[in-house]
Amino acid sequence: MRETELHLGEPPAVVNIGVGVHGVASRTDVFRLPELWQLHLYQYDAELTVDGTAHTIRPGRVSLVPPSTTVRYRYQGPSEHLYAHLRIAPAGPPRTVAVMQDAGPEFPMLSSLLLNAIAAAPGAPEHTRAEIWTALWRIARLTPPTATSRGPHPAVGTAIAHIEARLAAPLTIPEIARAAGISHNHLTRLFRAETGTTVVAYIRRRRLQRAHHLLRASTLSIPAVAASVGIPDLQAFNKACRRELGASPRVLRGVTS
């Protein structure tokens, strides 16, 4: 199966959502979910077979599998992804959507939407539904490369995947450029053209988005959150939160005393 029909006339019902870790006890998973759609956002390399059709998983790709479909994952090792299991009513006109797509420059936004949905799930299910509905609309509008529409430059997708996998570590533009297989200056030009922002600004924004999620949705200490997003200096982390998120880490967590 390479394409499916999706209805977006009303928000989906989110039955299950979270961060899945696979490929630890077994390198293979096989399952089938009656009545539930499967939405996955990937940051690893693997293979997914959907009703006999093989799809390559790469960092920065997203899959949307319809209900009652048998899927088989073959992992290369421990693999972590964002996921949501959904009930989608047949409301509104159908849209043809690829089962597996490269999210390209949309990947950071989709990651942010799913992380926000995960954080809201325990106490604000309506918020979770809204975030996932927005994500589905964005996924439905992803356009595969064609002869007249080249799509995002593959080097930018590789650079984004490299950044996303290493937000906790020191990152430099020359290092990211080497990972993408292009020069420092070429990456700088391509990245701005494709995403509308600089590499440094993108890294800063993604680190603070992840920090916001961890502060609201985890029990990690504030120093641990700072270290996990590559800003171990607490004074620098506090300033960055105030500048980018509008409040201190303690306030963002909800601790005011």
C-alpha cells in the first residue's frame, strides 16, 4: 500500500499518543489495529512493510497507516518515534495521502505539534485533538517531488535530521554541513532558502521547544532538562527560556514558589 484516503472534516479522536521506543527486545514488530489509524514521526532508519508494500524509514519521514492494516517494522537497533493512534470519522471529502512521506522542512513543525499533543493529553484532550488535527492537515498537504516541483533539497533534510538527533550535544555549522555532504556556505544559503531561517536560529528554536515540552510533560529536574537540550549552563538556559518562551524555567514548569 502506497496511498490511502483520509477525511479531515472533523477532529480525530485520539485513542493513544506518546513516544514509542522499539527495537530493544526484538528487531521486528508485527501488528494490526482494527478501527485505528496509525500516525508515526521518525528519527531513525528502519523498514516498514504495509500490507506487503515495503517503505524505507528515514529520519524526517512521517507515515499514516489506515485501520485494519497489517504492518511489520524491521529495526536496526533501539528506535524512538512519536506516535498517535486515531479514530477518524468519514466526514468531509476524501484526500489521497501517501502512506510514507518525507516531511522535509515541515518535520520540525510536525514534531512540535505532536509533542504539544503529548504534553496536553493528560489534562486537555481537546487541545490534543486540535494539535493532531493540525498535524493531519499539514501531512495531507505534503507534496512529493515531481518534474515541476523539486521539493526540499535533500541536504537540508539531512541537516535537519542530524540536528534533531543531536540537540543535546554541541552543534556547529561546519559539522552539520559535513553530515549533509555540502560546504558550510552552501548549507547556510540552502537552509535559509528552504526554511526561512538560519541554522543557528533553527537549533535555538528547536532546543527551546524541546525544553518547553520536557518542563511541562516530564519530571526531569531543571538542570537535567537544560543538559538534555544542549544548554547545560543554567544561567544561559534561564535567559534563553525568558527570551524565547517568555518565562523562566520554573514558571514554565508551573512552580511559582
